[in-house]
Amino acid sequence: MRLGLVVPHIFMHRSILPEVIFSPGMLALDLANGLQKQGVEVTLFTPGPVDTTVKNVTADLRLFENELLLRRDNYLDLLKKHPFTFVTLARQVQSEIIARAFEMANRDMLDIIHIYTNEEDIALPFAQFCKKPVVFTHHDPFNFLVKYKNIFPKYPQHNWLSLSFAQRRGMPETTNWVANIYHGLDEKKWVPNYSPPDNYVTFVGRIIEPKGTHLAIKAVQQYNAHTSAQHKLKLKIAGKHYADHQKDAYWRERITPLIDGDEIKYVGHIKSMEAKQILLGNARALIVPSIFEEPFGMVVIEALACGTPIIALDSGALPELIQEGASGVIAQKVWIERNSSQTDRSQHLIDEDSTINNLVKAIQTSSFDRRRCRQAFEARFTLERVCREHIEVFKKLITH
């Protein structure tokens, strides 16, 4: 089987990927390498060169890099200073790499194309001209951004893979779902810790309001307010904040005032897998207080791989990933409906006090057998299983 795995996001470049939070990129690299180990001939299409053991086809970046040289910027500098210019140049590169993949398929150099990551909207209108099967994977909620939700429903007839059944809710009922494939990790690289210090819980992720970082902080504070000194918990927050973005005041106004360096501690943006394993493996539990519809939640399976149970709100796919009472506990979000005088429309808002109370109750019952957490990971979320299920889909599409 000759697979063209197309990952057109501009972050797929070895000079960018280590500096950003982009889990789809790492998932794509794991998938490419894992499929190759299972006998698939993989050609990985990316805008720039990436570190991989498979054949890597890249775009012609000479003019893009000349532009950077003239401006005396690197890729991320240009993104921060002139985002519109960066996106414009990136879209040109992404179009080129998608066209290259379709061309190779039409020349019978590939048996199937898998468009992977969140820039596949470029490929949608042109997939009809590819003579080989094309399948799509998206990594956000389908209705999350305007540029996606206004084009995806036009192509329900394409071959679609979902990350979770919750993710499917953003697409038409007529969508041609060929499979649901949960993400996975290399079980050999993730080592469980069955005897942690048990004196802290952790939040890991982007520090933005939809991820609910403030809810985690307030839940731990409320838990400690009604707990004896020897049973108090610390909260360690790890992730990237956006204090340098003028439009994002969340970190400055809602998080920083609550960080005391003791009970509530910010440990920075953790980049290495080894450091993340130490943080997750030594935690009593991982708190995932997302208030938006999570399409998956990679940090959940990372924690389970470490033997760490989960405390999560009932958002999107999270209830699909967590076995209630075995690998974690699901706390219910509480909504309130409020009428807007300006639009005369009702708005659904989070009742934070009630939701925090539910998180506190979950913390009180978050003592689980860590071996069962690891077993849940091994049963459902290994990279070997991910690759096997993809191969099954590819074979069906090729022979259809």
C-alpha cells in the first residue's frame, strides 16, 4: 500500500514545530512512522522538512524564505508582526503541497491520499479531480471557525474520519463517515508512575478561557478551604499563555492574580515529552475543565498513559475518553440562560459557582487505582491500534 499522508499546516517545518503547541503535527509524525513499521509505504507531504523516518516531500520555500530574509524575520516573527502576510504566504505553500500530492496520485505513484490537519479546506474542492481515494481528518470541532464551518458542509460526500463521536455533531447528518479513530500514543515511550507523591493536581494545556483554567484554580482553592492542612492540594499549571497578544487579557486579568506560587503555581510551557511525563506522572490527578466542545483531548490519554486519573467536565469527547469510576470522574457543567437586551436572543452561559462545586466534588472522589488508568490507556489509546485502524480504512477505500 502506497499512502500519501498530507499535512499541509505551515507549522510542519522543523524550524517551527518545536516552538509551537501543535499536537496534530506530532500525531501526524507518529502516524507516519507507525504506519511504515506496519508495512505501509508512506510519503509524508509537509510544507517544510520535518524529522521523520519516512519519505518526506516538501514545498518550494525559496521565495517565502527570501521574503523572511528581506524582512530580517524568521517564520514566527513574521506570524507575530504581520499575521495576514504570514497566512497569505502559508496558504500558497499549502496549496502547492496538496497539488503535488494529487499529481503523484494521478500518476499512479500513490494508492490513497490522507489529508490530515486543519488546513484541509484547501483540498476539499479539488479532491474530485484526484483519481485515487482521498480521506480527510480534521482536528478541531467542525463548526469551530468560520473558515471551516462554511465549507465543510458543502462536501459531506467525501470520505471523513472523526476523532470522536462528539466531534461529528458539527457536521451534517448526511456526512460520509468511514470510521471513528481515537488518537493514540507509543506505549513504549510513556511510562506509568504508580506511586506519586499525591500532593498536587495539574492543569496542562493552552491557557485560554475555553480551556477553563480559572475553573481549575477556583475549584482547588475551594477544595482547600474545606480541607485539613495535611490534605490540602497544590495546583500546578503548565501551558502557553498569550499575555503578548493585545486582544487576550485572560492571562493578565483572570489567571495571574490567582497565582501565589505555592497553592497555585505556574510551571511554564512544557515542551518535552519527558518533562510532561514527570508532571503528569507525579500528579494525583489531571484536571480538564474545558467549557468548549473538545473534539478529543490529547492530554487525557497522556495522563492515562502515566497512570494518572482524570477530573473533567462533560465537554465534547471527554466523556468518551474517560471510564467513569475507573480512570476518572466526569463533573457536570451547569448552564444558565440569559436574555440579551441588544439582540433579544437568549445566551447560554456557564454557571461558574455551580460548575466549580461539581469540580470540587469530583476532586474529593478522585482517588483511583492507577494501574486501571494505565490499563484503560493500553486497551484503547495505543499508537499500534491507531495505525491498525487506519490501515483497515485505507484497504476498504482502495478496494471499494
